[in-house]
Amino acid sequence: QLPLVQSGGGSVQAGGSLRLSCAASGYTLSSYCMAWFRQASGNQRERVAVFDTHGSTTYADSVKGRFTISKDNAKTTLSLQMNSLKPEDTAMYYCAASSSSSCIWFPYWGQGTQVTVSS
């Protein structure tokens, strides 16, 4: 079991920035593939960004160049810096972890945090 606790999020106007964080108390995240997902009302869940076990990052085309996924030096916290936010970024955001380096199946999830971007 990997208890992921999220913080951050909230409401912002279009063009603004928000930062999401995800931590697992008592665990380091270095051996996990980590990701951020989001789900807008009525939409399917979308994988937004991935930080794999080798330190490589990938992004959905919809957020590329605006969002940055990172881990802190102690590898205990995953973050998602979101800049130039758009109304279409409005969604519930979730961090997730996988013990598999394939980054395909994510059995561990945070509680979710709402991001609302107004125009």
C-alpha cells in the first residue's frame, strides 16, 4: 500500500498558474513510476504527465509546454506546475503511482484535487 496525499489546486483565472503536490508519508517515490491524471465532468480520465523511474518525463499534447512534472531532491514529493492555464484544464486532478517501470497500470491513487480555471 502506498498512501498518496495531494495538496494544492483551487481556482484561478485563465492564464494563471497553480501547483499540485503529491506525497507518500514514510515512503520515497524513487522506485515508482509517477503520473498525474485528470478527469473533467462527463469526460474520460486523461493521463496528463508521467515521471518514470529513469527520470524521463512525458506529457499529453494538450499540456505540453505549459505543465511541468517533477520530483523533489529527496524524492518524497511529486509536483505538477501548471502555467498558462486554460478553462479546458478544469478538472479533478489525481496523482498516481506504479511499481512497474512500464508505467501502464497505476494501482495507487491520491484523493484528487479540483482545479477550476475561469475565463
